[in-house]
Amino acid sequence: MHSINPYINFNGNCEEAFNFYKKVFGREFLSISRFKDAPAGASPVSKDQGDLILHVALPLGKSNILMGSDCPGEWGKVSAGTNMHISLHPETEKEAETIFHALSVGGKVSVPLQKMFWNAYFGMVTDPFGVQWMVNYDYGK
């Protein structure tokens, strides 16, 4: 396994929260993108929500990254317990498939494991115990 990172979802205030975390930890963002920055057809949100955060990454140390995004209204509200994921970053596509399919047994897939526009093999699943996982194999590494 390459790395494991916490991933937090917000109801429209991700940018505010991560600017706060940036000050707390004294770090700069590794990346920040908005839903409007996604390729045409890849963003499932309305134009009026285009400025919401699609993904932000803030390093917390040598190998730990705090990640987050907004959950647009179309996806429903998040609350404590539904606003966190464990983001896994396997070393191979095969490892991503093995882990994802094992977590899926008795669970619920919300985003099937598939190639994504950010050059990754990505999927989201809630395991049988209610824990939310993101599996992201980065083709660029």
C-alpha cells in the first residue's frame, strides 16, 4: 500500500475549512480544483455550484495529506459520520482492484472502480460496517 489519507466532505464550506487548516498547519495546498475545472460532462453539478471545491490536498507531513471536497446539493447533505472517507492509494492497478472488490463484499459501491479524468483508477465504496473508502491508483506514479 502506497499511502492512506483522511478525506473530509463538506456542505459548501470546504474552501473556508481548508484555508483554516492551512493556517493551523502552516502549509500550502498541493492542489486545489473546482467542479467548474472538470472536463465537459465530467462534473455532475449545476453551473451555479461550479465554484465548489472538487478536490483539495494539504500536506501535513512527509507522507500524510489531508484531502477534502464539497458535496453539492444534488448529492445530499453530509454530517458527522458521513463526511469522512479513508482514501487508499495502492501501488498497482491490480492491488486497487483486489482491495476495492474485497471492501465491496456486503457493502455498497457508490462510484464503481474506473479510469477517471485525473489520470487515476478510482472508486468509492461503503463497507459492510458503514466505513466509507476511496481507492485511487494514480497512473502518473
